[in-house]
Amino acid sequence: MLDSRQRAYLRALANPIDALYQIGKGNLSEMACRQFDEALTARELIKVSILRSASEDARTLADSAAAAVGADVVAVVGRRFVLYRPSDKLRKEGRSIRIP
């Protein structure tokens, strides 16, 4: 679980990155969760955009995605959300995000 200072730090890191994935009317599928899992292993921090055709709101989709991949929801702003999960692979390579 992230505290507010850590969440603010991760939000600042996520600000300049583009959304990697989009969720549409199919909402959150098993394939999307698998892609989120792979991306979090490779990057630790991802941003997801939600199309207007999605039937659920951003907070619900963010919470569902985070629970499915074992990540923390960093931020939900408008139709975008940011997920964070530490990666053992990146930690071993020395490229992991260091959270204060």
C-alpha cells in the first residue's frame, strides 16, 4: 500500500508518459489484464486510457485492474488511471523505480 507522499512521487513520474493501453466497450478482459501484468513487469508504472464507449467508470476499472494484477492504483484522473507494481526483474537489473 502506498502512502500519499509515495503516490505523489509516482504521479509525477507518470505525468509525462503516454497511455499504453485503452479500455473500450469490452471493459476489462482477461487479455487486457495479461497485457497489464506483462507491462508492469517490464515498466513498473503504466497509464491506461478509458474510451467513452466503456460502460464502467474509471475508478471501478482501475480498482478491478489493480486487483487482477496485484498492483496499486496511483491515480485516477478523468478517463485515465495509473498503476504501479514493483518488478523483481527490474530490481535485479538495477533499473527499478526508487520510491522515497
